[in-house]
Amino acid sequence: MLKLTNPFLEEVKECQKRDKKLMEKLVLINEGREVDFGIDENGVVRYRGRVCVSDVPELKMILEEGHRSGMSIHPGVTKM
């Protein structure tokens, strides 16, 4: 198993453990009844390959700042 080296992903993973909705998805994943959600090699819950970020203001703030930064995406692109 790979070790996470990204502190942001480490925090996301810890917050996911306390997220009731994601834990309900985890049950469905383990039962094989969920195809859009999965768990990556680091134990992070993902939706169609994208990291699921819990509704935690500090995490959302980091993402919002990244979206607003001109350095985070290619010029002219509106989505990450």
C-alpha cells in the first residue's frame, strides 16, 4: 500500500472517516452495490476517480483558493 505524501489528502482522508454520507457510500462499496464511488490505494474515497472532499470549511477554503489562483490551471480554462 502506498503512503500518502500530500498533507491535504491526509486531511481529506481523516475528514472522510467522520463524514456520515461517505461512510454510507463505503458500506455500499464494500457490498459491491456502488459503481461510481470507490476507494483508492491510499484509502481515499473517490467519485469517478475524483477525491470526495467532506463538507469541512477549512478544506473547502483551500480548494476555493486553488480554483481562484491563476497558477493552478491553464490560462482560459474554467474547470479543474
